[in-house]
Amino acid sequence: MDNHKGKILVVDDEPAVRRILTTRLSMAGYIITTAADGEEAIEKFELESPDLVILDVMLPKGDGYQICEQLRATSEVPIIMLTALSNVADRIAGLQMGADDYLVKPFSPKELEARINTILRRFKKGEFRDSGSNGTVQVGNLSVDSNRRRVYIDDQLIRLTEIEFNVLQLLINQAGEPISRADILEAIWGYAPRQPGDLRLVDVHISRLRGKIEADPKQPEYIITERGMGYSFQRFPALSTVAVADL
């Protein structure tokens, strides 16, 4: 039986970056596959089925944004983007394409490893499940199955990434109670805000969630913006009588 912690695909056109991350992450217990451009990234992804992708923005043969969007079309695999771009808007662009997190170059390999560990540990443990954990929360036409980690709108399955599901479940677990963006960041991503763009990570994921579960994302019914505070999941009467089904 393999004792490795997971398979990671490192996509970067700089040989030194690939070498450093391969060495460090292999020593940490991960199996590492690398790619030097966009085309090779897609080939390696389909061949290896990694548990997580580290994806540089500036790549030949398809930039990181394009590759991220292409991967997201068929997979919910966690994606951490690496960017040398200093503009916050440029960093946010990767999140809007479906990335789960990002680091700005030059970055600390130790910090990257910590973020990888947090993401994969929480995915494997299935954290942020409803306290009932053996049932389904039904609110309006929204159904959230905590055990299977699935979300439905009018019985239609909605594809969420693992991070998106965790954000939604965290809000549902504290329905009606505002949660600050900083608290969401620390609870889901495992670190406190240190850079100006860090809290935008939460905002982009909330926006993506609303785009998937709200009938009108500009006038959300479920995920409410609490001005000057953060976000909350609307407290519906149905939440006090959670529908529980043995699975």
C-alpha cells in the first residue's frame, strides 16, 4: 500500500522552480510530476490524474489562465496558481478562472507546502460538513448533501470545487450569523490575511458560488453580504427543521 500523501502536478517553465519544488515536495511525501508548458500540462494531467495542480501563469503554449479554465471544464481538482504579476487584478483573474489559491513569485516553498497540506488534508477529511453529517439540508430549491458533498438546484447537480463546497458548508453551519472575510479565509484556506489581495480570495469564491446557486447572483437569496462584516447564509425557517435521510 502506498504511503504517499498525494500526487501533485507542477507546471512551470522555469527548470529551477520545477527542480526545487520536486525536491522539497518529494521529501514531504508527495509524488511529483512536472510540465514545462501548457500543452504538456494537459497531457500530464490526463495521464497522471493528480490530486492537486501547481500552475504558473506565464507559460508557453497556453498561459496559466487558459490551462486553469480548461482543467475546470472537466475537473474539480485543487489548483494553486503561481504568479509574478504584481497587480492584484491580474492575480484575481486566475481565481475567476477557477483556481483555489495563489502565491506571488518569489514565494516561500515552505508557505506553498503549508497551503498544499491544508487543502489536501481538509479534502480528504471532508471538513466543514453539517453537524448532522448524515443528512441533507434543504432550503428553497437548494439541496446540500453533506455526506456526498453534492449540491443540487431543483434536483439538478451543481458542480462545485472542493473549496467552493467548503465555503458553502461553513456558511450553512452558521446560518444567519455573519462571518468575516478574514475568518472565512483562515477557516478554509488555513492562513490569516497578510497581503492586500488575500481577502479578495474570499470575495471571488463567494461570487463563483453565487453564480452557481443563486437565481440572480446580483440579488442573492442564499449568500448574503453583511456590510462591513462579511457574509452569511440566509436563515430560512427550513434550516430549523433539517431534512435528514439515512444514506
